[in-house]
Amino acid sequence: MSDFTKALNKISTDLDLSSKSEADLLEQLSTYLNELINRDFNAVVQILYRMDVSEIKVRQKLANPLPGEKAGSILAHLLIQRELEKMKWRERYKNGEL
């Protein structure tokens, strides 16, 4: 299981992570987040809080989206980026680098 897939697995247990490319998985997460934004915005806020995504980064990215970029895609990238950062820090700590 790749680090990317592990990160996705920590973000949502509602995703089907079986044998898909990273692009497909990212698209699935983006779609899931877009639906959740429309259905239950508080759940999105809770996910961002639980995953420790910087509120400042979220506000900056949502304020300046790329043309045609949806909020779910922006949040998906931020969630994956944050989880990969945490995985790197844990590995460094485990290896005594900190």
C-alpha cells in the first residue's frame, strides 16, 4: 500500500481504495468532499480539524482557486498533503532523526 493510499485511508473509510490509480483515488476523494460540502458542511470542518489541516491554508486556497477548480478538489489536495507531512514526521521520529 503506497503512502498516498495510506493517507487516503486515514482521511475517509467511505472510499473504495481497491486497485485504483492515485489520480482516480484523488478524484474519488474530491467528489466525496464536494458532496459532503453540499450535504453536511460541519462534517467537512470536522474532517479538516481532525486531520489538522491549517485553517490559513484552507482559506488561502479557497480564496484563490485555479480556473474550474472545485472546493472538494482543493480540500482533497490539502488533506493528502497534510497526511503525507504527518507520515514523514512520524517516520523521522521513529528513526531518531528528531
